[in-house]
Amino acid sequence: MIDATLGESGHTYNFLSRFPDLSIIGIDADSGIQAVARQRLAEFGDRVQFVHGWSQDFFAAYPAGFNRPNTILADCGISFWHYTCSGKGFSFSVDEKLDMRLDTTRGIPASELLARMSEKDIADILYRNAEERYSRRIARAIVQERQRGAITTTAALAELVKRTVPASYRHGPIHPATKTFQAIRIAVNGELAGLSDLLEGALRTLQPGGRLGVISFHSLEDKIVKDFFRKHSKDCICPPQAPSCVCEGRTVTVLTKKGVTAGEEEIKRNPPSRSARLRVVEKIKEMQ
């Protein structure tokens, strides 16, 4: 099995505990959380191998002829550890440097991204990545604020958003900066584009008869997963202008038509599961 988003290793720990003959490759872009997973999984010895990096890169470079997995799982959620222990500025509940990179050896931190981008691009990111209704207003405030000095901490960004949005939004059921932080995190880590590449690579790597499961936590992720699975479950995916079918039909069977969501008891035990949706397909033949 491959756990494409190892995180704190909750999924991998349970799989290894339940299936004594199973071995797992665990991939994560964050070396800090991978160190946590190594400690947690130490009891399983060489049944688990660790890869530091992005899953889409791992699948793209997967060696031909190498032993292929019959199970792949990708959990798109950001771990609770990232919000509480990483110190990278994923949460506005603690004042930290505004970084948000899962892999700090690549890319640029969120503070630098906000310093470089145009007002229009910031607004587009807020709307596209989180459907933030006040995206233009917040983007304008960010550009005005950075003329007085760089926005370098989570507290500064959260307070800026809070005083920018209308009072009704400010005192709503969620913190007014929630969507802004989500949108910027997605942009910093290229999460949506990376998800498409991950799905493509995972399905190619999976051996026929194997299963690919993906857990998403917001509608943007879920739409990418749903559309990808729907495309590869069609009897023909040739372009309309093709004179005849050359794709040789569908490559997967969808096993979760509407996706699996958490029940009331699970939500009580694990509140973040409220937003989770699991979709699974079974690969029936090689991709053409």
C-alpha cells in the first residue's frame, strides 16, 4: 500500500495494525510531521518505508517494473498537528510567522506571496481557492496595508481581515479569516494543481484490481476528485471529433457513488470528520 499523505500516520497505523501482512510506503512533504510519524510507527519496523517529498513527484518517477501497490490512499486534509505544533502559520489562533509551506525547502512563504502579488491576483486566489465572498475587499486591504509594512504574522493577517469585512460576517459562526487562510495555504502549496497530478500518477501506478481512495475536505478538492473518477469510469473518453473510439473504454469502477461521509458518532469523536468525504475506485485495467 502507499499512503500518499502520511501526516501523523493515523491511517497507516490502523492499516498496519489490522493487516499483519501489509507493508506501506508513507509519503509526506513535511519533514517535521514525518518525524512524528516515524516515532509513532516504530513498532512496525521495516513494514513501513518513509519518503520525504510530494506524492505527485513520487508517482511520476515510479520505476517501471517495480512492485506496484494494490491500495493507495490520499487524505487531502491538513493535519491537526500543522495547526497546533508546526509553527508555520497555518492557524490564526496563535501568532506565528506567516509561512504555510508544507515543505520549507521549496517555494516561497505566504508573507512573501502576499508582498509580491497584485491586488487582482490576491482577490482571484481568495475567491477561487475558498469562495471568499469579500475577496476583492480583503485583497484591497492587503495591498494598502503592505504599503505601510510587510504582513509577516498570522495575527496581523487575521486582524486585517477581521476589521475589513462587514460586522455581520465578522461575528458569524466561523472566524472571518478562515477562508482567507485556507485560500492562501492552497496557493502556497499548489494543492489543487498538485491534487490533479497526484490522482493521475496514482492511478497509473496502481496495479489493475487495486483500489484508490481519496478523502477531501472542501468542495473544490471534492470536485477535482469526483470529476477525475467520473472521467475514467466512462465507457469512452475520446474527444468528440475522434472518428472512432481508441481509448478502449473505462479504466475504473466507482465504488462510492456519492462518497462516504462520517456518521453522527464519528463526528462526536472527531469533529473535523464532519467535512470529510471519501471516494474510492477500483482499477479494472491499465490506462491508455
